[in-house]
Amino acid sequence: MSFLETCYCSLVRFSCTHHMVFHT
């Protein structure tokens, strides 16, 4: 996980899950 991703995850939790699924 990149720093940006982690930061974004912290900022937007729901977006993090969506991003993770999209990335996978």
C-alpha cells in the first residue's frame, strides 16, 4: 500500500474499501 493510498484510506474509509477492491 502506498503512502497516498494509506492517507486516502484514513481520510475516506469507504473510498479506501472501494479503492482496494478496484485495485485487486
